[in-house]
Amino acid sequence: SQFFEFALRTKVDAETLILAAYNREVLARERRSASIATDAIKLLADNASTYDQSPELLVEVDHVIGHLYLIKGRFEDTRALGYERKGVSHLRKAARGDPAYCACYASSFAEYGDYLATVECSLDLLAKRPYSTLATKDATLVHLELLFYLGYSLLAIGELERAEFCFKGFLDACDALDLEEAIEHAKLFLFKIDMRRSTL
């Protein structure tokens, strides 16, 4: 992308740098490309002096670089788990710095197939609710994201009753908030649960 190439060639401010990395993350995910993720990670590492004195910017860097490492691990030819673990570590730090990223951290385990870890992490965060310090609407959205990933991971490990309980709660809450896309997601997963039951 021209924006990323500009960031590579030019000394840009930290906000522009992080935005370029976020754009690269989207592109890497769309193209299933480990090399694009690697380029963005290198860009951030090479320009650490532009953001390493700001706690707020460090949180954003941990967030985006966490997702970049997860992408790198998923699409790298070696298929080594080291990149995924780096991704989880960065997202853990991001969630501690800004609880708005709690769901990103919880779901990161499921991205490489560790659904039990996502179940455990989601339950822990739902119990402790560190995101309750956020504005009410933001805290509600994080809570719903965690509930969704909990249901998704429970379904992945075959816990159909518990997954159904999560998705029904998620659906009711989204319906009350008129979150149309989320409502459709909930209905889709409830349908998947019914389909799984019919094959048992």
C-alpha cells in the first residue's frame, strides 16, 4: 500500500506509524500473508524511539503487534507456535494497559486452536471484569465480545449446552441493544449448535 511505503521511507510521527501498522494488519489478514505482517513488525521495531516513552502509544503498539504476530504464526511456512505465543504476550500487555482489549487477548488463544485457554481466560475476565472501568457502552461491548468468544470456544470443544447458554445470553443482550450484525452472528452459531446436536 502507498501509505505503508510512505511510512517506510519517511520519518513519521508515532500515530501515523501505528496507523500504517494497523492498515498492514488488515492487508496481511486479507491476503493471508506472513511477509506483510513481518514488514509491519519490523517497521514498528525500527521506529520504537517514536513511541517508547508514551504508555498510551505502547498499549496501541502491543495491540497491533500482537495481532501481527498471530497472523505471522498462522501463515508462516514453519507453522511454529513461537509467533503465536509472542502475539498472546503482546495482547496480554495491551489488555492490562487498556481493558478495551480484553476480548482481543482472550480470543488470541483460539486463533491457534487453544480453545480451552480461551475458555479459561474469558471466564476469568468475565468474573473479574477489569473492563468495568470503561465507559458503560464500551464495557458492555467488551463483555459481549468475551461472551461470544467463550461460546465460540465452548462449541469448538463440544460443550454444546454451555455454548448455547452463552449464545442465547449474547443474543438477548444484542437484541436489547439493537446490534443487528451481532444478532445475526448469534443466530448463526445457535443454528450450528442445533446442527451439531442432530448429528449426535
